[in-house]
Amino acid sequence: MKFTIDPKLLADTVASAARALPQRPVVPVLSGLLVHAASNQVTVSAFDYGTSYRGTVAAEVAEPGEVLVPGRLLAEVAKSLPTTMFVDVTSTDREVVLTCGPSEFGLITMPVEDYPSLPEPPMSAGTADGAVLARAVEQVAIACAKDDTLPMLTGVRVDADGRTLTLAATDRYRIAVRDLPWQPHTATSLGQLVPGKILHDIVRDLHGPVTIAVNEQLAAFTTDTRETTVRLLDNQFIDYRARVDIDTPIVATVDAAALAGAVKRVALVAEKNTAIRLTFTAGEVLVQAGGGDIGRGRDAVPCELDGDTIEIAFQSQFLLDALNAIDGPARIGMEGGTKPARISCEDGSYRCLVMSLRLS
């Protein structure tokens, strides 16, 4: 195998593939990246039986071939190469050599024949904009549980109805939902549960059209240069729409960033797991916390209130996560001081239901 490639393209592709490597591979070869060169392009692949990744970039291929290289080491080497000249990559029986000007690295290869075959992606279900999808996943992933005791709570539910794709996640204390446009390729509706952390890693730097393909076991996310598959979770999930799409007789409209700033400042004097109290009146929301052994704090932000004056309390991080997911004004819908509140953007495409805390 012999090819010449732009060092930045090599580093970016190898870094993306390395993120898909398992932390504790069940067999040694899964710690490797499979590098395949042919037809003036290079494909770098990673696989851990649950997730697979293929990234393809242009290169000048003199001799086609395939090698398996220690993945994280290759990523570190590729990142360290000079960017002012091209990289020559050649392979021998025992090593792959990267040469970039005066820099040269020889990495011992692994047995290609022991590497498992990557799964083929399912049939395409539809296409979404990569940047919009990445932002949507970021907005709902805040509500994924970190503890995998109940796998359902670690996933992002992906539903499709017509030209609307809906993502949802919950950790019992909040439910985050985001609707986004997409172009369906079939009339079949979706209802899959994708591991949240893996989905967040997959889409975080996507751009351009992203094709989403699913079957009963796998979901695949494909662009013109990369393809990632992930094994699905059991698709059992809560009826999130019935919980989030509720009538709220009291609605406050406030700048999300301004309120988040006030909450963050006041939370400095809040003891762990204590409440941040919000008092909504006509023209203002008063933010208060503390009063115990540490101290107390208060701040105020302008708001518009439709409904009665209300006092309600939240866990500060849950409130901040919901507000930070919104660009511009936030609408906070409330039923009462002891019931969950719905925090949404102006057009309602993003909604986050957050449990309230009892006021003492």
C-alpha cells in the first residue's frame, strides 16, 4: 500500500475514527483502525461490535492496499505531523511508515485477517440537515441519564411523522423534546431508541445532508464522507408527548441567556441539591437561593407574564441545561408551584419539561 495525502485530512479522519474505538476492546484487533486505500481515496474504519465508523477522504493512491494500525497511536501521530507538506504513507510486511518532510514514523501493524467485517447499513429512511440534527441532539441529550442501570433512560428516542423528525430523552426528572424538518424516503414511521452518548458523538461535527437508515437492530448516519452504524436499545419508551404537550395557564417569556446568567450567579450560594426559587410577577422574575450556612443571593431579570403571579423552585443544573439549550426568548409554561414546568423556545420546536421542587 502506498498513498499521499493532505496531513490535515488524514488527522481529521483518523481522529473521528479513533473516537469510535472501544475503551476496553474485547479482542486486541478492535483497538486498531483499518486503513484501506484504493481508487484515489482512503477509508479509515473502526468497529467495536456495537458501533462502526467509516470515514473516506481523497488521496493520491499509488499502490492499493489495506493495513490495520493501532488506532489511538495513529491518531496521535497524525495530529503531530507538520501541515505545510503532504504525507506519504507506505506499508511493509510488519509496519506502516508515515513520512512528512523530515518527520518519519513506523507503526507496527496488526493482522488484518483477524479484523471482523463491519455491518452494512440498513435501508435509508430519510435525510436531515447535519448541523440542525447535531444541534437537536445536543438539546435533548441533556436529559439522558448517565447511569445505565435502566438503559432506556440513556437513549434518545427517534420518531418520524411525515416531514417532521422528533428526538426525545428523559432521566425521570426532565423530558427534552426537539422537532426538526427532514425529508422522508419511505412511508414507514420511525420509533427507534439510540444510545444517547454515542449519538451525540456521531453527530456533533456533521455538516450537509445526513441520511438516516434504520432496521430493528441498527441505525446508520451517513454523509458524503462518513458512515456510522450503532446498535439500537430496546425501543420501549415513555409516552413523552402526553407529558410534555400540556396546557399551562401561566406563561412567562424571558430572555433565556439573561435568566441563565442570573441562575448561575445566584446558584453560587446555594447548597448542594437545594432549590433555586423563581418568583414571576408582571415585568420581572426574581431569582433567589441560599439563606443557610453559606449565604444568600438574589437577582432579577425582565419578563412578560401571562397569568397569575407564581413562585416555583428548581434544581439549578436542570434549569440551566434547559435554558442553555434555547437561543433567544424562552417561554416557561407553568400549572402551579408544585408541578413540572415546560421550558420551550418561541416556535415550540424545543420543549423541556422540568420537575419542580417543593418550597420550604
